Amino acid sequence: MEETGDLLDCLCHAIIYQQLSGKAAAAIHHRFLQLYTDSFTLSDILNTPDDVLRSVGISRPKISYLKYLAQGFEELPSLDDLQTIDDESIIKCLTILKGIGGWTVQMLLRGPKQK
């Protein structure tokens, strides 16, 4: 349950950034990351009290999405498996989790914006 790779990071990032300006989302995401030592695990997310997550600026709905993600993450294909399937299948796999919609997955599939 502890080893999750970059997919957990990417999905948490995507949830936190939803419907926020880049600057506000970056500040909240930075404060979220500061809650944990080097990285965070599924257990860390589940065991972080909601009021602590609220204190770094995460909304109640997004807290529930992060916790749904942590609860259902192990049911998702591995990052290696996702690299072997088509985009439409990836969208279907990831959108089973509340808070992860098609648009969010499409943004993940596009990767970081080029400067």
C-alpha cells in the first residue's frame, strides 16, 4: 500500500488544481506537499485529518476526492500497465474514481505544458 509511484502524485496534483487559477492551485499544492516529509502514501492521505487538509486550502469536496483516490488507488492499473493501453481505456480506468473526470485524465495524458 505504500509504494504508488508517480501516478498518485499526478492524480493528487490534478485534483488540487481543478477549477483554480494556476497561482492559487500551486500555493495550495505546495502547502499540501509540506504536510508530508519526503513524499506521501495512500495511508498518509487517509490518515490526515480533514481539518488539517482544510487548513492548507483544500476544499471539502476535494478532500473527499483525495480520500476516495487513496481508498481506490490499489484497484487502478499500475503506471507500467497504463503505458501499454490506449488513451480511451486509460480514461475509463481512471474515471471510476469520484473526482477524476474525463477532462482531468485528458490533461494528464497531455503531460506538462511546454514552455
